[in-house]
Amino acid sequence: MKKGIEKGSVQHLIIQIISIIIAGLIIFPLCDFLFCKILQNTNFVYSVNDHIIEPIIFGVIAGLIFWTLDKKSVKKAQK
């Protein structure tokens, strides 16, 4: 009996997408804040579209791409 989540499984896809979304929701606004304050010397304005919607879309797309690559590598390893 195998323990854990196998690469290429749907559970792996869901966890990967959620992880990337959470990282994006934390890292992207922080980097944008630092960019505004240090390099541009302007005020930081938090917007729903830029700091919530875009990281979610990026997380779903990146998660699907990484999952597809993982699934292909698992199939090659099994052959």
C-alpha cells in the first residue's frame, strides 16, 4: 500500500494549484509593494484585480502546466 500523493494524480494537481495560488497571493503583492516603494518611489495601491485575480489565474495555469509535465515524466519512468 502506497502512502502519500502520487505525482500525476488529480490530488497532486489540486494541491499544486492551491500551493501556487497561496504563494502568489503572498509574494506578488509584496514584490509589487517593494517595487513601488524602492524603485519607483510611489504609493502602493492594492487592487483586487491585480493582487487577487491575477495570482489565482496564474496559479491555475502554472499548476496545470507543471502537473502535465509531471504526468508525462511519470509515464516515461514507468515504461
